[in-house]
Amino acid sequence: MNNQEILEKAIQKAIDGGFPQAGDLLPFELVKNRVGTYLIHSERDGWASVEGLIFNHDFAKAIWGEQKIDKVVKDEAGIKTYYGPHSGWQYHLQQMVITDDPIKYLGDHLD
């Protein structure tokens, strides 16, 4: 999936999960500005920041919910990091913040 498709799927999942404000963004065009950040342009809502949307707590709650996650992650150096117990939305939001490509992370964890 490309970034446009990932965001369309995420927005629809957020709407289905109880975040109706995201519906104002559909349909939209994804635009990359000169500094390399993405913006959403929709006829109904105008311009919106992709980061402002995907890092919004209510948006994340609608996608991943409150189910608790306990997770131990081992990095390339063998160092283990314990995450938990956090709500699913908190865990995924933390992971999106530290990843190099938060839109790709979002797409990989929508299902």
C-alpha cells in the first residue's frame, strides 16, 4: 500500500472505531510539502497535518482501542525493552513516535 492508501484505510478504521471527525477528511489528496512533511487536503476540511492526525490520542484510541499490551522487544544489540502494560493505542502511538516512517508503521499495524 502507498501512503495515500494507508491513510485512507486508517481514517476509515478510526471512523468505524468511533472517531467521526475523521470523516470530514474523506476524500482527500496527500501532499508532501517542501520540508518533506505530509499534508492532507480535503474539500470538506481544507488542509490538515498528517502528523497532527496520526499522533492524535483519540484517533489512536479509535484504531487500536484500550486492550492491554505487554511486550518485550529485543533490538539488534540484544538489549531487551519491556513495554507494558499499556493500552493498545498507547503502545502503538509510542512505536510510531520512535520509528523512522510512522505512516508505514501505521499501515503495518492496522489489522
